Amino acid sequence: MHRHSLAVSVLTLLALAACGTEPGPGADSGHESRTGSGSSGGSGTVRSDAPITGIRWEIESVTVSGKRSAAPAGAHLEIDANGRASGNYGCNRFTAEARLDGDTLTVEPGTTTEMGCAPDIQRFEALLSQAFSGKLTVAAKGDRLTLTTAKGGTIALTARPPAPLTGTRWRITTLVSGSVASSLPAGTANKAHLTFGKDGTVRGALGCNSFRGTADVSGTTIAFGRLVTTRKMCPDPEMRLERALLDVLDGKRTAYGITHRTLSLTAPDGKGLAASAPEKEEEGSEG
């Protein structure tokens, strides 16, 4: 994904964090084109009591003519209560109108980005985009969802709940100042992280020094106390990262929001950060 796309996604998260909403995925790079033909029929509203809405569904596989194709990492689908489906085919992002009537989900022609992808991913995207259209029969059980096409093809999906604020090791990935989001200083990737305890504490690493302190969570805000840090001196990039993080965390009250496995923190002066949680299979390897 291009750097501009990352900035747009992060800024979307930070803008919505203050009101406590959970935004849908941000836009990827690449221009959009119409897929299919025709227009959305009806209001497109999905019933608010439907068990498939408001959930991030990881796409596991697509089966067409009896042949199963495993999904690439990152392929997912979300449907909101207003009837908007969005997600990622594996490389390109998509949006479409969707209507749920009983156990039938009708997916109208939508839009998709047009990024160049590896040939095997392109093949999967073609299968998925063809399957995720028209009238689909919905079968949901527990954290599993199956969408069946009129021709008997299936899309298998698994629910992925958002990462919890407490107990998660959040790896800091992005710095924000006002409307500008930027990557971490060169050479400091994976060196800064924080973990919130259920007892109202926070601890972690600032890129150079480790820290600990208090974090009072109330609604969609976190009030950080003064942080206690070690006193090591490190190379300039690490110290610059440390100073930037202290500007966001040390003694500040921040707005926060979690979307899937991304945490955003925004201080009143507009300075902030974004952090990511490891996927489930990676959690055991986190130190």
C-alpha cells in the first residue's frame, strides 16, 4: 500500500476515535472503477438485528465447481447496518450495496480499486468478486459464516473480533501531528510498544527507554499519569521517537479508538499515534 494510503487510513481512524465510532476500512491507493452493471435497488438497509453485520469477517476460502481456493492474507468483508459492504479481495479493496432479507443477501454491483497484484492473488480475486455478487444464501453459526451462490459455490468466512485494549501488546507504527501522519524514524520500527493492564496501569517501550505509569480509561478517553522511564541515551532516531511519544502519552488525556486490530490515540493538541496488535497466530511470539 502506498504511503499516502496509509496516511488516509490512519487519519480516518483518528478523526473518528473522539466520538467512539468504529470506522470501516480506509481507502487504498489506485483508482476506482465500476464492476458489474445496473444500480442498487431499494434503500440497501441491512436489518440491525442481523447476526452478520458490524463484524469483520476474514475470508477463508472460495469454492467454485467443487474446487476450493484458499484466501490470501488480508482478505476480509464487513457489512454495516446501512447496507454497505466493504473489504479486501486479497489485494484490491471493494465496496458495494448489500440487502439482507431473511437468509438471502443481495449484493449489488459496486466499486473496486485496480492495483496490480501477484498472478495467484489476481486469480483468487476474480473468483471472489464473481462469487460475492447477486443473491447469496446466508448461513451463520457461531463465528462461522457461509455464503452460497445460486450455482452452489460458497464463500467461507470466520469472525475476527477487535483486539481488546487491555492485555494487548500494541506495537506503535505511526506518528500523527495535526492532519499529517508519518512513519516512525528510520531504524526504529518494532522498537516502541505499550500494554494496558486491567489494574489501570500502562507499560512499554518508547523506542529507547522503557516506561510505566497509570492509564485511567473512561468512555473513549484515556488519562495518562506522569510516566516513569529508564534513563538510557540512545542514537538520535530512537531519541526523536521517544520525544514524540512522550508528547502524546506523558501526563496527557487522549481520545482513543480501536478498529479491528488498530489502536489510535489523539491528544487535545492534535498529536497522536497509531498502533497495531499482532494477529492471533503471532501473539505467542510477542515478548
